[in-house]
Amino acid sequence: MSSIEIKEGLSFDDILLVPGYTDMAPGDACVKSRLIGDIYLNVPIMSAAMDTVTDAKMAIALALEGGVGVIHRNFKPQQQAEEVEKVKRYLNWVIKDPAVVDQNATVADLKKMMKANNATGIPVVNRNKRLCGIITSRDLRFCTDDSILIKELMTKRVIYEKGIPTVESAEAKFDKYKIEKLPVIDDNHHVIGLLTYRDMDKKRLHPNAATDKSGRLLVGAAISPKDYDQRIPLLMKNNVDFGIMDTATGDTKESAAAIRDIKKKYGILVMGGNTVTAAATRRLIEAGADAVKIGVGPGSICTTRIISGCGMPQFSAVLDCAEEAAKYNIPVIADGGIKYSGDIVKALAAGANAVMIGNLFAGLKEAPGREIIYEGRIFKEYRGMGSLSAIGAGSGDRYCMKPGEDPVPEGIEGRVAFKGDLKPYLHQLVTGVKKGMAYCGCHTIDDLKEYRQFVKITGAGLKESHVHDVSITHEAPNYSK
């Protein structure tokens, strides 16, 4: 038998970044990063496509702070698309082609339209489709007769924007006229858009929000090689920004074929994965993947490595895959294995453009998992998508299980401590990343990728890195052991 060379694989706990000369403070670090295609995040963090981590509520909260959520696919296709729609409707700059109502329609017609479009105010047009008024729920407050025509109740003196509005012009009109809706018209006085004070206010409160070119929050959705034809048309109708191939291992003939077909049929941005080798990364890129997700088995609730004996320590996987993807200018995302903010720094330094987080977010208020009271403390449900209950809810094909087949799980069900709201928790993570960048003198994520000053540590080094020889009497918000 010929001899073989067994490579050494390293996890985040096995290495540290060596501090270097710095001319900056943590606040000077820029954590903006390219995620996929021409989409950029203001915070290089994604929430995992898991049914106890990301639904619309989590995706909205994370995108408002500069990251992005990926809606899981244990939702039925229509339900998943509706979750995407909730995210895309939450924040707008200009609502393009808004609903309009004819001035000769009745209040009954208007109420149906408002309910169908989840709108509180609608521009009114005449028979030539030109703007002639606006009507809001406030105008209907004391109306008891649904047969009254809109033109009898509408506000006829309409304040509007013409052409392409600017933030400054819109804000000035909202403040001067104390209005809540601002129609946008073209040269023919036809309604082409709508601005709302509520959206402007949200933008002021969340200046770091991750948005698309139309000012809507970014959101992704999980798809699979088996169901993409059912999901993608519905997701695209609701303006999803990208799809993620949600498979335990993406280095398969089926997955590559699906990516090629998706790019040909739909042209949507697709993130391939998961992979752990340079060769697998290259194959997905050649199939048409716009980004590649890295990680097999590093998640806290994943048992893939134990059940199958397969996987790769996450630091080494990211390092190898990122180096290969960089040849094609394709981003990679480190999926799993993140326990502390320092692990995010190490993943980015290894070449990742962003990290995908499950465990750390599962305990947040915005996560969809159930709250559990145990021994007087609040926990939240957290389960792997390869757990028995998640498989039963629809994720079996992620692990190549056929319908009706006796399940062999690759994950467990558990609980994590309740962590409160996302915003302050994310602040701890992001500031930790900025601190790591400052220790290395790296002003940007790209600088951090080029730094590449790592040292391998021993078990004693890891022990020394953690709190030791003391009993913690007051836990820090960003550290627990």
C-alpha cells in the first residue's frame, strides 16, 4: 500500500492573528464587504437559512443594521415568497408603480384596494390617468357610507415630486406641508412612484441599512436542486436579491446542474455550496455560482462529521476555498463555527467576504424559535436542519433523504440562552470585528484579507486565551464560556 500525506486541518480555535503596527482606532475600521454579484453589505454578517433562526422578522432586523438574512425553505414555496415580500415591503425609497384609484371609484372599492396592497394612502387619478388627488385612511375615519365616491373625500391640493426625487427635496416637503404621502409624477402628470414619511423616518433611524438599488432591504432565500423551479419564480416576483443553494454538500453533479439551469432560465444571483475544498469551489464557480458558501459540519448543532466521518476544520476550509475563489473574483462566505466575534475576524482574515451565523442569533428576540423557561432562565429553541424534527418539517432532501425514507439525522435539537434584541447584540459582534482589524492595522476587509499573519496555537494557548483562574461573577455581553 502506497503511503499518503495527511494534511493538517485547523479550526478557528487553533489559530490567532498576530497583532501588527496600527495607525487607527477600532472606530476607523470599515466593515463594508461585497457579498455576491454587485451586492454589498455594510456589516459582513448573514443569518443562517434555518427555521429557528431566520424568518422575515430576523431578516428585517439584521438588514436594518447592515447585514442580510436568508429565509429558510422549510416554508412552503408560497410562504417563503411571502416572507421575502414582508422584508422587501418594510422599507422603500420610492415605491415604484404604486396602486392608484380612480376618482369615480367608491369607498368600498378603495377599502378593498387598501387591504390588498396593505396601503394607508393611495393617489387618485382622473380618467386620463393623471394625478388629481390623494386619499388616506385618515380621510375615511368618519365615513360610514361605502357608496360615496372618492372624489368627494379626497384631498385635491396634492403636493408631489416630479421626475427623480432627491432626499433633500422630499424631506423639505414632508416637513413643510406636514404630509405623510408624496406622489412622484412624470412630465405627463402620471403617477410613477410614491414616497412615504414612514419610510423616510425609518431611513433616518437606520442609516446603515443594507438596501438594494430601489432602497428596499436586502434579503436572500434558500433553494434546492429539487425545488428551484417552484420557488424561484415566486421569489423573483417578490424581488428577492439572491438565492442560496441549500445543500449539505454542494460538490455534486445535481447541484452544479441546478446552478447552470438557474442561471440560464432565471439569471438570478446564486450562491453555491456548501464546499470545503478548492477543487469543489472551482467546480461550482465554473457551473455559474456567483458566490460560494464554505463549511461542512462546523455548526454547533450539526453532527455530519460524526455521523459520516467527513468534513474539514473551518479555518482551513475557508483559507483554501477563498484562495481559489479569488482567482475568479468570486466571494466566499464562511458558514458555521462562529462562537465569538474573534472567530468572525479570523474567518474574514482567511479570505471570507462575510460569515453566516446560526447559534449566536438563535437566542435573539427576533429569531422564530420558541421561548423555553428552564430552571428560572429563558432559552430559545435551536435545532439543526438535519435534526429529526427539521427533517420532518421538510429539510430531508438537504441531506439526500427520499420521501418516506427512514431518516438518519445529521443534527440535533437543543436550546440556547435568550440574548435579547438583535441591535445591541450585533453591535458587540461588529465592534469586536473592528477591534480585531485595528489590532492588525487593517482599515478595510480587503486589507484584513491581505494581512495573513497567523500563528498556530496549542491547547495551552487556547486555555490561556480564554478567561482562566478566576470565577466570573458578572458576565460580559460578548463573552460566556
